Amino acid sequence: MLDSKQQQYFDKLTSIQENLTKETVEYWKVYSDFSTWQFWFILIMLVGPLILLFFTIDRKMIFRIGFFGFSVHILFAYIESFGIRYGFWGYPYQVLPFLPSFSLDASVIPIVSMLVYQWTINHNKSFFLYSVITAIIFGFGFKPLLVSINLFQKDDWVNYFLIFLLYLILFQLAYLMTKLFLVLHKKGENNQ
């Protein structure tokens, strides 16, 4: 049980979070709802890659590729959440007011990286090399595009090289996690 001082502080934080959520929903209603072109653009960024993935994923390796994509999704969501919470960057327009970078977290970034991962496996190519190229495209192409159309805002100290590095680290961590789980899965099969 929390002591009264700690409980009071915790209740204060909970109240601040509730008010922030209400304000975020209100902001979404005024500036980012169905009546804006930005909402529809972001919705297409969410749904378009999912449709593409449905038709292009290699179903023989669906769990492996899916695990890799899920790893990218989770890691990217953590990085985005950290950056948004500390005010390093933000998304002025959203599909869902309580998930500010949902289209990127759940669709664009994981699916593009999944398709790159799948392509490198199927063509026996270096994932590292193609993840560098993908990180360059996202860091120096895609993010600046989002900034230019005001779908992404960042602090001045957050430069595109840093964004590139974050993507590269993210892709490598997801790759290593997938490799680790593949090794553990193989050991499990051999022990049976």
C-alpha cells in the first residue's frame, strides 16, 4: 500500500495524464479529424502498406517475417513514445488521437522493413547493407518529406543523421532478436 504522500503524488500524475488525454482528443477534433486531408493521407499510410503486405508476404516464411516486423513495430513504438513524451518530436495530425504515430509504428516502418528483410532472405543478400539503404531512405528522404508537409515536427537538435541512426539501430536490433529466436526455435526442435 502506498503511503499518503506517495498516493497523493500518484493521484496528481494520474489526473495530469487524464487531462492531457482529454486535451489531445480535443486537439484531434479541432485540427486532425476526418475533415482534414492530413487525416486521409495518414489513413492511407496505415492501410496501404497493410494491403501491399497481404499480397506480397512470403507465406512459407510468414512467422519469421512477421516476428521480424513485430520486433520492428515494438522497438519503433518505444523510440517514438520516448521522443514524443520528452518533446523531441511530434505528429500534429493523427488517425487516432491517443496513438500519435500509429500509421508509422504499425504499418509503414514495420512493413517496409519486413519486405526488405524478406527480399534479402529470398535473394541471399546482406540484410545489413539493405537495412542501411532503408534507413537512409527513411532518415534522409521520408522524414524530411513528412516535415515538409507538416506531418512531423522535430526539435532543432534532432537532425536527420540522428533519425537515420535510430532507424539503423532499430533494424539491427530487430534482426538480432529474430536471429536469436530462430536459434532458440531450432534448438527446441532438436531437443524433441
